[in-house]
Amino acid sequence: MQLDPNSHQGSEQDTQVNSEDKLKQPRVASKRFFGSRGSRRLFLGRAGLFSAASVVAGVFSSSFSLKKGGNVVQAQRPGARFNYSNLRNRAFQVRTRAAKVNSEIPIPPHPTNGDEAKYANKIATDTRGLPHNKLGEVDLKAYQSFINALNSDDPNEYEKIILGGKRKLVQPLGPLAVSLSGLSPSQLTIPVPPTLDSAEQAAEFLEIAWQQLLQDIPFSEFRNNTTNPLILAAVQDLNRLSAFKGPKQNGRVTPELLFRGTAIYVNGSGGTTYYTLPGVDVGPYVSQFLLRPVPAGTQSYVQLNRVPLAIPENSFQTNYNEWLLVQNGGDSGRTIKFDPTPRYFINGRDQSEIAHTPPPVYANAALILLAKPAIDNLLAGGVGSPYNPGNPYNNSKTQAGGTATFGPGYSQSLIAWVSPHAIRAAYWQKYYVHRRLRAEAYGGLVHNNKVNKTNYPIHPDVFNSEVLDRFFSKNKSYLLPQAFPEGAPFHSSYPGGASVSAGASVTILKALFDESYVIPNPVVPDPKDPTKLIPYQGPVLTVGGELNKLAANIGLGRDSAGIHWRTDAAASLALGEAIAISILRDEKLTFREKFAGFTFTKFDGTKITV
């Protein structure tokens, strides 16, 4: 039977009994729950809704009795007058309200760029892991088995997908899980990605191609007064591209703005608006939260990283046969060779590996924010950030926040909570909307046009760049080098999974901490010895700017690896932010504190109160 959705309102009257009165009438209370068939059905309905455990703990404990020497003895609680049913009913009402509010948010349009339908051979669609011919074009029967599964909503159909090798697709069923907090993935939209033949797609390819060529140059050399010829060549090449959407100063790319973070949003007319992340263009490229020691309770550890060696053997898929093997789901058997000396994150190659197997960077950031700086050690990890000015405990005379709400443990738990919800939203777009091809596959199209004289619709800007000649001189192919032996994960490119988690996690931290707080004693790696940190001197660095920089460092690290596009990261940051906002909105409903809302700055620079 179904429980009347309004029955909790009536039952509240039924249970509005002073706990002292209940203790005096144990038999009456028992009869109320078990004395009639109707009452028994109501009890079973409630038990199904709230679980037997909660009923036993929350309802029976208020009227529990034992027999001792033939007399009934009540299990008394000294001074117990709390109305347990009120809290239970409020929980039901809050959950119902959150579900209702979320369900009333409409599903927006989900347009695509039309490439999947446009090209019969599916060259603009991510098909890696399925079987391909010698040109890297997918077997259409296998492709259809993949589409059939996605359209079926049947887990059994996914087991019928025809794969080309032993590697498996990454969790296409994952985004169909129902999230119990925040919005459903279908209620969030992202901009339409560039088309295969567009100048913007060509510009994105050339940017990540330059990232491969510059990956061993320290970020400390990315200065506007640099004399590094490779940095200057990259700047010159990107400035000739009218469709390049990376950060600019007065309409021009500069060395200091190379590979800095952006976000893109769907604007009011349904188009796309690009923003440079607030603070990401200030100071060093690498976020303070990836450099400072992490104070973790009774422990503290430095953020020295395992990094790949700067050797040709650490560039993957530059050989055509290896490239095709990976597209088909094969394993080359090659592995990354690492430097035996850990160091701080100083260049694009390091950035790629941090984005490949990342440490718990957002939990680390929360620990760094929370810990007080050590007066006797300028390079200590903690920054002692105040909480967000809206935190209700800031001005309390008698209370402090904790793990339950608004305190240290709460910040850690929310970071862990948002990530899987953000991934569901990103993977839904990847599998069920856009299915955009990966950069490594685009590189295969470029190579085949140059070597095998195919006529794939690649924009001429690619072939007018010196990048391709540099690739061929270095690798004897025109393929895009990959930082990982396996290339990209087997799901489509748009949007980025690492970036959506970054966007969501950083949004949570900005909502809980004072983003305007100036970070004391900032640091940079020592250019002479990157196993050490030295004080940074320059414009002030704020919590909000360095958190935005953290998100960009991780997201664009996947670009530096050759597996993502700039728009993958930029759209993901805005998507992750939207997921975090929807979860914060639900969280706000649950609080008993007097709380006006979470106020922070979005990636587009606007202030919001949730």
C-alpha cells in the first residue's frame, strides 16, 4: 500500500505527546501502534519509509519498559523532554521540500554541434575502444552496438557492446544513477562544443600541441620579458588565430597568460560566453594549494611529487601503429619512466602527471586553509583563513561549528560528497549528449591528411602552423604526443571529469571560507632547486584566486597531457560549480542555525548567495 503523502501532518498530532506522559502510558502507546489492523498498516508504511531501525530507535525508545520483580519499570531519561517526532517529521519535510524544489527546475535544451549526424563515418565522434580500420575509422556495426546500449536504459544491452580490445569503457551507466542531493544531470546544460571543421577546434588543437612542445620549460620562464624562443613562438602562433579563446591582455596572448584557466557558460541567448577565472592571472602559474606543506592533524607532509623524466620515451602514441592499437582498445605495454627525485610542480610535464594520478588536492586545500600559520616558520603550510563571513558561528558567543555543520569536518565531508555527483553530471553529457572526439583522435585525422592524403575536414589554420613541422622533426609523425601510455580514458572528451570535480570542490571551499583573505607568506619552487620552496614576492594572492588557480591547474593538466581540449575544462568548471550550488541549496534547507546563505564569487566573476 502507498502511504498518504500528507499523512505525516496528521501523525504529528497523533504523536504530540509530552515524553513524560508517554512514559506513564506504555500500554496505551503499544496499543496505538499494534492494537488495530489500520494502525498496524500505518506502522508498516512508516517503517518502510523511515526504516525499521529508525522506528525502533526513535519511536520505541520513548515508551520502552522492562519487567523487574513483576513490576513494570520505565527506562527513564533524566530531564528528557525533547520532542523526537518533531525532528523526525522535520527531516521528512525538508527532504520532501528539497525534492519538490529540485523537481520543479525545468530541463533545459541540450543541443549538440551536429557532428555525429553530419559524418557517416563518425570521425568527429569518440569511438575509442571500439574496432577501427587502418585509418582509425570505427566499425559501424560496433558503433551501433554502443548507441543501442545508450538508448536502451537496460544494463544487459551494455554487455553487448562490441569492443576492439581488452580495455573497457569507463562507466557509461554511472550517470544514470539517481543522486539524492542536488540536481539531476539532465537539468544542467553546457555550451555546444566547437565543430570538427571549425577554426575554434583548430585553435584548441594548436594550443595543446604547443603545450606538448613547451612541457619541459619551467613556468617561472613564462614571463612577459622572456627571451625563450619556444615560448615566443607559441605566443606568436596563437596570436594569429582569430578563434583562440584563451586568456588575453588587450586582445593579445602574452607569455604570462599562456595556458591559464577559463570558464565558459551558456548565456541568455543560448550562446557561449568566455571568462578568465578571477585571480588565475595573478602571480605564479601554480596554485599555493599545490605547493604549501599540508598540516594534517598530528602529521604534516610536503607536496613533493613523483614526476616523469624529460625523455623521448615518455611521449606516447607518436608512432602510428601504437596510436591505432590504443584507439582499438589495445595496450602498448609501455610505461612512464619517473625521475627518482620527487620535486615541486614546476612545468607542464609535472602538471600532466599530477592530473593523471592526483593526490587529494581539495581535501589538502581545506587542511591548508584551516591550519594556523606557524609564526616561527615562514614556509609552514597553514594559512589560517577565516571562515566565510556568512558562517553563523562567526559571531556566536557560546558555540562553534564542527563536523556536523560549518566546521572543519563539514568542509571535508562536503568536498567528498560533491565529487561523485559532479562526475555523474559530466559523464551524462559525455555519453548521452555530445560524444565529442578526443584530441588524440583529432591528431590522427591531421596525420592521415598529411601522410595518407585523406581529406578530413580540418581547418586550414592547423596546416598553416609551424607546430606540425616541429612534431614531424621530433617524432617523424604528425600525431599529437600523449603523456600517458593509455592515452585518454575510454569516454568522450566533453566535458572533462577531472575539471568538473575541480569546479565543484573549489566552489564548496569558496562557499565555506573567506575568499578575500590574503594568503600570508606565499611560496614558489626554487628555480635552482625545485625540491625546495622560497618566498614569493609580487602581487597579493587571495584564497579565492588561488582556489580558482587550483581548479585550473588540475583541469588544464589534462590538456597538458594531450587528452582534453580547453573547452572541456572551461565548460566543466561551470558545470561543477552548478552541481555544487544545487547541493549547497539542499544543504541550506537542513540547517537549524540562523543562516542567511552561502555567498561567494562564481568563476564568471559574479557574486552569488545560495
